[in-house]
Amino acid sequence: MAALPVEILLGIYLGLLVGVIPALIAWTLGFIFKYVTGVTLPGFGVSILAIAMAGVNGGLLALADESITSNANAPRIVTAIIIVGMLALYAHSKGDKMGETLPKRLSLSSIGPRTLSEDLADLISGGDEVRISVVGEVADMEGYPPLPEELRAELRNVERTFPADLRLDELESRLAERLQTEFDLGDVSVSIDERGRATVVAAPPFSGLSKRIGDGRHAVSVEGLVPTGLARGDEVTVITPDAQVRGTVVSAKTDTGGDTPDVEPRATEEPADEEETPKPVRAPTTAGGEGRLTVAVTRTDVQPLLRADRAKVVVESRGTRREYEVVSMLRRADKQFRRVGVRAGNALAGRTLGSANLRDAHDVAVLAVRKTEGWLLAPQATTRLEDGDELLAVGTREDLESFSDAVTASGTGPRGDD
């Protein structure tokens, strides 16, 4: 007879060797019963079944039968029985937990990328864009204060347009980002179905003025003649008897004989295609006149503004926006822009821009590539395109149509060596 420690080690080895299959069966039973019926099998009964399946003669009777316990191999057998029972209990608990957490409705369509339904979604611009509308009640986010009713009503009426070839998860992230930016929300969660209907859960803004001031800046209010058309973010020079201070407009208010908002909504127009009618948009600008201006300035410029009873406000130029000139020139040349998504299996996935040879094959130019880390402007020919990337292409309407069809057709499109 071997020493007791050796017998225990041999028992552990034997238990691990013969307990693998019983443990697997115990996991399967725990998972199936919990997933299908929601009932948890008794762990003690599963362990007894596992020990019996392990083929250890006598099963649990070895713990009580004197003839078995007095055998020379008794420590080895008892240790093996304990190991098999422990394996079965552990596997059963894991299977039961997985059966509880696994979604009950699981299909191949839910595992793959979710996309919009072309038949049910509200497609516009010839099917190139989709209108996403918020439906139902805007819910409060757990752990945050409730939304003000006025803000909740504005969110219920939100409608935004996005490229129609985006996956639903990309649409959800873009709409959430836009809502958080436009309404200054503390947090927001968006869920979009295949019909383009969005369900929103949002948290109210955490604060007002303090969120609009950058690090190392201080907000100071001055009274004076506020120029017409002033908006948040404008660069201004505030002139006082002691100094000239440059700052960024945080808010503005003009005296019109009653209370007015920080910035007064004013209708303007944005450029549009020749085929479309220009739509009015609301730009938050001041109406002009005597009022009060709040600017973000450096710490050293705070005191001159605080000492002044009145100041003059001069708007600073931010320079010529050359990108607008480029867009205008391209549109006059009958060029248009389109976003095209790269998906696994289509003509561009896994290839570089140089090998795709898009300019010669489709007469389109790629101005930017949107990857997970952000936009890549003026991409190089060595830029490799991956699943989930997005291209910003420019060309005529016909060329863009041809390019989009070639990209979305699996296995087609221009080929070349990397």
C-alpha cells in the first residue's frame, strides 16, 4: 500500500480523468433546464448522477460501507469520488448561470450586422439617405435627474437624416452624438429599429455656463453695444479704458424691453443643390443693441474687465474658410459628395486606395476616410480600407452611382496588386 499522500494524489488524478464527461453532462443539464424552463436543477442530485456515471463502484456508499473504506485503495477511491462531485457541481453552476444570462431569442440575423430595411425605412434623396425619427416617450436615464418637460418635448420631435448605407449601430452612435451636442445632454442612449425609428433615453445637462468654458479660461460679463449677428464661439476684442482683451463669446443678451434668451434665434439659409429648395435653419445670433456679453478670457485678463463699467465690443475675423470655397467650386463643376461604407466581402474591404485605382476605374476621388479613431483627410495611396470604414467621395452623380454599385456588389470592382 502506498503512503496516504500518494494515494490522495492518485485519487485526484483518477477523479479528473473520469470526471470530465460527467462534468460536461452536468453543465448541459444545468444550461438546458435553466434556458428552456427557467428551473434550476438541484446541485446535489446532479453530483450524484455524475458520480454514478463516473463508474466508481459503490458511488457514495463508499463513504459508509466499511468493506470499501477498509480496502487498501480506499483513500484513492474516496478522493476520486469527491473530485468528481466537485467537478459536477462547478460545471452545473456555470451551465445554470449561462442559461440565465443568454438571450432567449437568438438568431443568425441578430448575430450579424443589423441594417435598415429598404422597404420599411423612410428613404429620401433617391435612397441615398434615410430619415431617422424619434418615436414614443423619451425616457429618463437611470441614476440621473429627470428631463425637463420642455427638453423632453423637443427630443420627441427630432428628425435627422443620415447616409442610408450605414449599419444600425453606426446610426445609433451618430444620432446619440448629435443629440448630445445639439441639446447639451449629460448622457444619451439611442436604439434604432430596421424602420429607422429611434428610441431615446437621455439625461439632462449637467450644468450650463461652466461646460462651455475651456480649461484655463474664466467667464466675465460686460455691458456695452452688442453687434448684430453675434453668436457663441465668435472671437471678439473687448476694449476697456485700461486694456484690450481678446475672448470667446459664451453668451450674449440684448436689451429689447423685456427678457430675451442668451442668443436670439434668427433665420438664415444654408447652401443647397440647384435641384433643392434652400431650407431655413435657425442660427443663434443676437439682434444687436445695448446688452450684456459674457466672454471666456484668460486669468490675467479678468481684472481689467471687472473694473470696467462699460466696454466696446469688436468682432475678430477667423480668416477665410477655404473649405467652403472648394465646395462651391466643385458644385459649380457639377460635382457631388457621397459617403460610401466599406463592408466585409465588398470590392474595397482589405485593399489599399492605390490598388483600388478608383480615379481611373470610376472617375471619383476620395477626399477622406472615416475609421474608428476618426477622419483621415487626404488619405495616401497606401491607406488600407477595412470593414466599417467610410469613404467621402466626390464626382458626378452618374460616376458616384456607378462607384457605389460597384463597391456594394460582392467580389466586383477594380482589382490590382497591393
